[in-house]
Amino acid sequence: MKRLKPLLWAGIGLFLLLLAVPGPVLAAETSCLQCHGAQSGRFGEPVPLWRQSIHAANGISCHNCHGGDPTVMSMDAMSPERGFRGVPAKTDIPDFCGRCHIGVKEDYLQSAHGKALGKGGPQCVTCHSNHKVVAASPALINPQSCTRCHDYGRAADIKAAVTSTDQMIGGISDDLAGLHHLGIDVKEMQGKLFSLRNEFHRLFHEVDAEKVRQQTADFQQRLGQIRQQVTVIQERLDQRKLVGGGVIALLVLAGVLAALIRKNYHEEERAGE
Amino acid sequence: MSWHKRVIDWVELRLGIRDILAQNLTEYLLPRNTNVWYTLGAVLLTLFALQFLTGILLLVHYVPDSNEAFKSVNRIMNEIPFGWLIRYLHVVGSNMIVIALLLHMFSVLFMKSYYRPREVTWLSGFGLFNLGLALCLTGYLLPWSQLSFWATTVATDAAGAVPVVGDQLVRFLRGGPMVSDTTLGRFFALHVMGLPLLFGLLVGLHLFCVRRAGISSPPFGSDYRLWEPKDRFRHQHHPGGIPFFPNYATKDTAVICFFLAALLTVVIFAPTIFIPPDALEPANPFTTPAHIKPEWYFLWAYQTLKIFPSKFLGLAAQGALMTFLALLPFIDRGPERRPAQRPIFVTCYVLGVLILIGLSIWGHYS
């Protein structure tokens, strides 16, 4: 027993030391998500919808639109003193969303859609949905959606005019995201593309097919400049892969050679036994 | 007489270097049945050297300041010639080291190479394993990305579960109530100076123990003999063994080349395996990313904390396991080393490895 005592103390000491080595835990969510996420029915519905939205993907949470204090874990989080705005009336929705999407709101209000606001015309959530907010894209222009209010003909014209440019934007955006994931600084190009995309998407909201057609060539030329920069970087990466692949092949070859020499020694050792 | 022979003769006359080289290379004999697992020590030394070298090169351009750290890493990746290669070698290299450390530790466990008189060798190796993980943890914060910031926040937060001194411990680790510039400063100092210094000393002790006690024979085949000094220290010689140089060194070289090839393959073709998207955004203390997960080698610990009803119990279970592993040579004292003759140990070993892998996969998908 006497011999075990130092061992026991060493064990306790080491145990306490290892306790100090921290392990990670889960990060907490906002009070809105925690309370509403635990509820069923209409109060709980927004949370799973929001999680699938473009807002969630970009870190825009409940309080960014509805106000309130997401750090308070009580009903007080939704008090007007803490900036809570609640749910807007239908006719107030363009102003509600337009606090961030300023340019889009202006274009929308000038369009036929905006002029019909309060008279049965669509507002933001009619096409983009609420909570499960969908990003602007030609996919939103479709017969199911548009024929709820009017004939699809003019909408189809606009969709045809914007599709190729939008695909170009999507392609460059994916490539930039890939480069960004590799640690390449594409912030400036992403900024330019973001601004171009917003400018282009503003055209959607004017619902003017002729204007879209007129401006497409200019957008495509500006997008081409970004595409060219992306191509230069991609070529440089391909070169890295080529040279790197050569070095890897040399290392494998060196490994195989060393293993063969070892095999030779091994045979000599066995012969000498 | 050629010039290099004259240089060697000059050094030989003053330091007797030929004797040292002969004793440690050509006349240093290893067991004939030494297997490929024995090369992991050399692999680890090579990877440590690479970390040291790339770490010094990164230090030239890295700025340990919360306003500059992310920008300086970005500059290394995009503006410094071959900066991307140096950083990726450092990041991927740290993960390769953990893989090699785990393989080394598991092979030593399986072959019971920790058995008397090699308890100190095991303890120093186990210390190196933990220091390696501590280096990974401290290095994680340095890029000052979203991942760095929040992973360090949750990791240091767990120390708060320790009864009585929990809060003080968290403040001590962070240098304040929150992860901040102070945390970055102390993690930087630990990562580039404190821990490597300790690590270097422990590597020295580990190598000294290995060389002093002699290499243990693998417990396989007809060559296996029980070897145990009873009353006084004895170096384990291997008469009739193979010379370390050149015979065994070729095997070391082959495995080192294959490891370096694997490292470079990840660096060139798939560096993002070890770099999640949150690691590419600058730290923002006001935006918590949706899912912060620790590195793959901490996932088992992360899941353990979630399984237990309280964080303290989870930490206690981890502490108990690590303590058990550290003290294994003092607990498992039977002379038998052959796995086939130790069915209970082998069962626990296999179950332990499976549980570790299972918990990590669970932690990844939870």
C-alpha cells in the first residue's frame, strides 16, 4: 500500500492537470430562436423556415428585421423599448424590407407591381416568401407564381432576357467562392460582383423587358472583366498542381527506391543468418 | 588528401566524432524483426522539423495583434512568395503530426512497449502527445478568424465547469472575461515559445530514454524473448541485430518519403480538408457562427461532453481516461507482451479504438 501512495498522488495530480485541458461545447443561439424554436404552431413555424432562407445563410437573424433584443431570455426581448417592431401590415412590407434593400424598394415602387400595392398587387413576400426568404433569381419568374395575378407572356420575356447574364453571374460567383475557400483573396472581385449583381437584379423589379435587353451587353462586358481575372488565378492554381504533382511523384519514387534498397539489405541479412 | 577528409580529420581530432557516429549509426544494432511501426518516431521528428521551419518562416510576416492577425495571414497567403505553401504545410502538417502521434501511441500500446523499464519513455511520449494537442489548440487562435475566435471561446469556456475555481480558470486562460487581444497575446507566446521549448526538452528526454534503455523488440515471432532488468539498470542490446545505418535507415527514409508525399498531396490538391469556411472570415465577436465544431482530433472529447448530463462529469471522464493511459505502465505490470497471449487487453484495445472513432463520427454529425 505504501508503494502505491506516491502513484495515487501522481494520479490525482495528473487528473487535475488534465481537467484543466478544456474541451469544446456548443455555442448558444439567440433568444428568439431558442424560445420560438421550442414552440409549436404559428409561433414556432418561422424558425425552421428561416433556417432554409438566404437570410440565415448570410447571418441575418430575426432581430435584424423584427427588432428586439436577442440577448434577453424573456418576453422583455420583444418590448418596444428594445426596438421590437413585430409583424408589418401587408402594405408596409416594402418599407419593412426596404430599410436594407433600398435600391430594390425604389425600383419596385416605380414598377407596375409597386403601383398596384394595396390594390391587390404583389409586394416583397409574394415572390420572395417570408421567413424562408428566397434570393432574387430568374427561377422566381415562373408560370405558377406569375399567373396567380396576370398572364405569363411578359414575365417570360423578362426571364429570357435575364437568364444568360444571371447564369454568368452564378458561374463567376461559384468560382470566386471556390477560390475564397482556398484562401485566395478575392474580396475585391466579390465586392465588384456583388455590386454588379445588385445592379442587375434591380432591373428585375422594374419589370421592363426592353430595358433589360438594352443593358445586358454592358453587364456581360463588365462581368467578362471579372471572369478574366478569375481565369488568370485558376491557371496559376493549375500550374501549382502540375509542379506539386511532379514533386509528389518524386517523393513516391524516392520512397519506393528506399524500400527496394531496404529489401536488398533484408535479403543480405537473411543470407548472413 | 582531399579537403573533406581533412575537415573530418580536423573535427575528429578535437571531438572524436567518428566514434559517436559509429556508436549511434553503424554499430547501433536494432532487433531483426523490427517492423514498420518503428519508423513513426523518425516520421514524427521529420514532421516536427518541418513545423519548426515553416513556423519560423510564418513568424517573419505574422502580426500577433487582433487588428492585424487576420490581415497578416491573408497577406502570407496572397502576397508573400510561396506563403501559401508555407502556411498550408504548417496547417496540414499539424494534422499529419496528430495522425502520426496517434499511430505511434496505438502501436506502442498494442506491442506493450511501455513495459518496464520503459515507463519514463512512455510518460515522456504521452506528455509529447498532450503538448502536441496543446500546440494545435493555441495555434488555432492565431489566424484570428471566426473559427479561431469561437472555437477558442467555447474551448476555454469548458474550463468553467471545474468546481470552485472554474471562473478563475476561464479568466486565467483568456486573460480576461472574453477572448480578446490579451488571449491572442498569451496563446501566441505559448505557441511560438513556451510550448515549443517544453516540447523540445521533452523530445530530448524521450530520445534519451529510447537510446539509453535500448529499442524494445516487437513481441511477435520466434525471436520474442521476455526481457526485464531485475536489480540494476541494463541497456537492452540486440546482438546479431541489424545496423541502424544504413540497413534500418532506408526503411525510415521510405516511410518518411511516403508521409511527405501524402502531406504534399493534401497541400496541393485538397488543402480545404482541414480548413472549414469559418476559418476564412475575420473574427467577429458579435456574430456567432451557426455550427462551431472542434478539429477532428477533439471531436471525441466534444461528443463526450455532450453525452454526460453535466459538463463537469464529461471533463472528469476525459480526465480519468487520460490519467489511466498515462499511468498504464504502472497498472499493467504483467511480463507478457505478446498480444495473442493477452486477450482481455486486445479486446479492450479494439473496443477503445472503435469507441474513439465512433464518438468522433457521432460528434461530426451531431
